[in-house]
Amino acid sequence: MVLKSYQEIMKANLPQEIFSMNPDTIQDEFDAYCEQYRSNEKYHEIRNFVTTQQLKYLFKKAKEILSGKGYESLHEDSSIVLYASDSECIRFDYDCHLSQRICDTYINDQEILMVISSKMEESGFFSNYLDKVKDFIRFWKDENVNWNEFQYSVPNIVKTFRTMDKTKYVIVLKKPCRIYPLREVLNFFGGRMNARHVISIIKRLYNYVCRLDVAGMTHNAICLDNIYFAPGNEVMPGEKYSINDIRIVGLYGGWFFTTSKDEKLTALPMEVRDIIPEFVKKSGYSSFEVDMLSIKKVARELLGDVTGKNLYGVHSKLCNWFNKTTCEKNAYEEYCEFERICEEVFGKARFVDMDVSI
């Protein structure tokens, strides 16, 4: 079997452009493609991930077409059915499912569905998510600072409802097509990402926290399962992959825990509890430091060791930074200090345009 090129895969809109549509061989074809982009080191690692996601999308569409022709064995039923309080039936087909204490999250190419139990809403989590996202968007729209670019990093709530049996609350988000849960990206790379990609993601998270800080808010739940990631426009073989091509790092989850600066903390996710500063525990009020220390923990996890003790192949200055348990005096100075360290490690010119091939 002759495999299509990377360019052909990324340009394909229909599964028949890539697959034979023969039900007896299509699974083998899909497996061969995935193996090609899992093991062929002449490609950039981010491109491997993006191409694999495109193949999964086309394979799913192929199975839908073949199922309609009677090949039911090829159809996988990954869907959730909910009935809204107005009796509307909502069927949501998903590709990825994340289970957290507050909610179950279901993700497909275009939308994210968050399902919160009524017991959790007794603590106001559902309402807090909606209110804090709305307040944050209103603030930055009024400021009108790069909003057109930043808007894709913020949850785009298109529907909310309570189920007919009153046991669940539901939030539906619209998302860009090629934006993926960071947890899924990390799993694709076997639990460890290239340090330069990690730096790009962390820079955008720092920028996000600075925006939250200016808006008088603390997210309080920055962890892998709440972060979404979109690689940039694909590049052709032989070209370099610019750091600026990692286009979107979104915080779509975790707004259940977000507080304003004059608002006491009522809860924190398990992933954050072990890193909060002592003064936050004593005062009961959050601080930008909670978000900044959470980002450092995310960085350690992306680099392969959440403890920070075995960050192999990572420059010592970055290791020291990501293991540091204190912050600068405000969010902006913390961001600037991180930028300074990155320039020391990579050099100013290289940090703008990095070759991240394996």
C-alpha cells in the first residue's frame, strides 16, 4: 500500500481521498498511517501529532460512511445522550473523555461538553464558571487589547442547561477545530514533550495569568486537564517550526474555582492544593502566585517528571526556575523574569524562531 504524503493528508476533506474505503482493509490502512507518523523521526514531533489527529478525524468519517452502507461492525458508539429540562434531546458524539472531581468533560472536533452533578452545584461551581468567564471576557473586550487574537484562548459558551431529571448541569463550549486537550498531546508523546515546545506553552500561560491579574482574578485551577493546545499552521519538510506557530493555549476548564481578588477561596482542585503558598492557606484569599506555581508544576509534568527531580536534557537554569517555590512581587515581573531566563538559555534570536525537529 502506498501511503499518501503529509501534505495530502492535511489537505484532505473527505476520507476517500486518503483511504480505500474497503471495509476489509481500512483498519490496516489507518494503523499503517499512524505507525508512519509515530515512528518516522524525519518529521517534526508536533507535526506527527497534528497529522495523527487529522487521520483519526478522516478515519472516523470513513467509518460513518461505511456504517451507513451496512458495515455496522466499523461503527464505534462514543456518545452521550442528555435530556434538557425543556425535553430537548441532546446527543453528543465525542472523541475524548476526561473525568474530574467537579465534572465529566466530553470533547469532539468542534465542541466541549461539561457535565456537572447537581451535588457539585450546591457549592456554586456551575454558576461560578459562567459568571467568572463572563466577567473576564467583558473586562478584556472593554480593554480591547489584542482581543481578536486572544478570544480563542477563552471559553466560548454557546449553551447551558439543566437536565430533565435535575441531576446534572451542562455547559457546551464552541472550540476551534484543531485545538486539543494538553493531556492528550502529552500522552501522544509518551509523557514527555520537547523542552522548546514546553517553553512556548508556558509563555502563553504566563501571559494568560497576567491578563487574569490585570482583571483582578485568579484562576486557581491551572493543570493539564484544564488546558487546551493548538499547534500553528503546518510547515513543509525542511522548514523550521517557529515558536510563534504554537497559536493557541486555552484555559477552557477549571473556572469553577476562579475567584476575584476580594473573594475568599472555597475550594481548590487536588492538583493545586499541594503547591499553594502558606500565606494563602492562612488568609483564605488567593493570589497570582497560586497560578504561577501551578504553571511551573504543569511545566515539570510536560517535561516528564512532575517532582522536578529528573528533568533530563533540560537546561539547569530552566530546571531551577520550574522547581522554584517562590515568585516575583507581581505577575508581570514573574513573566519578565521567565523571559529573561529563556533568552539566557536559548538566545534572543533562536527563541523567536526555533527548529524543533527531533
